[in-house]
Amino acid sequence: EGKSNFMAGLLKDEVLLTPLEQAVKGKSQVNKELIRVSDIVSI
């Protein structure tokens, strides 16, 4: 559609556009325990 600075996503077979500023503003911390478990099961 000629739009920029948006993240595209799908919800119930519908394309939704979210402004990038809104998409990345909610930074969350990575759970280090989940990374450790991922490392273990990927061996």
C-alpha cells in the first residue's frame, strides 16, 4: 500500500499494520532460564 515505518502482522487472516514506534517501545527482558533450557534441548 506504499506505507513505511510499520510492522505487518496477521490476525485471523487479516493483515494488520502497527507503527514501528509502538511495536518496539515495550522492550521486555529475556528470561535467561529459558535460554539455558533452549541450549540444553538443542544438543
